[in-house]
Amino acid sequence: MNTSPPRPAPGRPTHSAALTAAAAAGCLLVAGCSGAGATRSAADTRAAGTARLKIAMVSHGDRGDAFWDRVRKGAADAAAKDDVELTYANDPDGAGQAELVRDAIRDKVDGIAVTLAKPEAMKAPITEAKKAGIPVVALNSGIDDWKSSGALEYFGQDESVAGRAVGDKLDDLRAKRTLCVIHERGNIALEARCAGVKKTFGGQTSLAYVDGTDMTTVTESIAARLRQDPGIDEVVTNGAQFALAAVKSVKEAGSRARVATFDLNDDLVKAVQSGDVQFAVDQQPYLQGYLAVDALWLYRTNGNISGGGESPVLTGPAFVTKTNVAEVAQFAANGTR
């Protein structure tokens, strides 16, 4: 993770049955509202000589995280389809992210897509955007806060539901003691996942807070906890790169713990294939980015709001295991899963 957040940069081009259903439902909820009109090219929706729509995406993601590369790729692909000018900016600090939203407002963009990992920090800038006549949609985090924050729509998974599903899965795998690793303090999505695990898992769940900006420290911290408590038989992480670090931690500690995780990347898919990681929970970051940008375009060009602005569009969760990972691998290689 980066310790010196970048400023806005121009956007560039950068599914198991449950997963397919989630993707299809999301696309239908967003695109289906506009009927046949949604099949028209973006150029057809603009009068000759009018400016392209400008959309800003502002996330709490860190530079170098493959998860956010997938979000950005989805956003860029939607922007290319819709003939939208897209910019992307990120800052893991709540105040910094809020200021980036204000930058987008000053740039007079036509729409803003924002993550709500720290929702309290985002309420004021979202209100400012609405006062400026700029529609805002939320993605990835903030399923319990998007409506109260003033966003029109939400695209992502219910992190509490995802966590509870993992707890049930661990029971099925006969785990007894789980260590749930949180790599960013104050991130409500990560907290909700681990709380969900603890709620349904029949065994003991403990938390480990690590510095997600330093992978060496992450590996050492997890290894230390495993040495301290050799009874831990499952490590659950909140990101693919942290799962890969946990695999190293298990080896360093001489532990017999297994590793599972939320979220995917190319290397994590290979780790599931090899058996180094038991399973991953896929929330489809590409789809989140794509739907967020496409929804703003639909709202601006046709007044569409998915779910009537009352229901979130869920993009997950779905389990990726050794039995179905081959179905996902080809898409992961393309950067769309």
C-alpha cells in the first residue's frame, strides 16, 4: 500500500452459478431500466457538438493493489463504452479522500463514484456535490451508509453477509480457532467481515490488526500470532495479497493453519489451484467499477436509477474454491475477476 497518496490521474483502460447470477442481476438492475434505448451507442445519446460527460471515481484504495486495478479496469471499460471522460483518484485517509471529492466538484464533473470505507468523512463532500447538482453513486464499501450519505445507488457486496457466509464455511471445514486479519483500522467493511465471521462461526474467532502498508510486517505479525497461539487452525485475511503473506506466515511459524481470504487476484487464483489457499470470497471488483460508471451515464442520459434508489446492487459474495477456480482463472488473467 502507498504511504503517500497520489492525486487525481486521468482514467485509462487499464463468473459457480451464484457468481453468474450476481453479475447478471447487477447488469439487469442497471441496464434493464432503460430498455432498448440502452443498446444505442454513446454517440447517439449526445447532440452534435456537446461535450462528453465527465465522471470522477474517488476511492480509498492504495496504489499497487491489484484489487483496485480491477475496479479501475471495469470503470475504464464502461467509460469507453459510454464515451465518458473518466478520472480516478484515491486516498486511504478519510480526510484526503473527502478533499479529492471536493476537487472533482471544483472540476464540475457530471458525476462522482465514491467508496465509503470511512462514511462519516464522506457525508459532507457528498452533500456539497448534491448542492452543486452532481449525482453521486457509491461502490465497494458503505452498504449500510450509502443512502444516509446521499448517494443515489450502491454497487458492491454486503460485507456482513459475506463474513457470515465465511463463518458457515469454516464450520463446514471443521475449523476450531480462526484468526481474522484486519489490515486497515477504521475500515468499516473489514470490521463487518470479521464481525460476520465471528457471528456464525461455531469456534473461536480472534482479531489481528496489522499494518497493511508493509507486507513484511504483515507476514511477521501473523507468524507471531501463530507462534503465540498454535491452536489457531485457520487464518482469514481481507485481501488477496494478505492471504499470500499469510501462507508465508504459516510456513515461518511452523503452523498447521489453513488460509482463506476475501477477494482475488491472479496469484491468489493460482494459490487456490495449488491448495495453498482453501478458498476466496469474490465480490467482483471489475463489476463494481463498471456498474458505477455506467449507472452515472444512464442517470445523466436517461434518468435511470437502479432499484429505484432503494436497493443496493449486489456483486457478491461467491466462493472460489479448488473445485470451481478453473472457471474463474481465465477471467482473472484478463483482469476482469
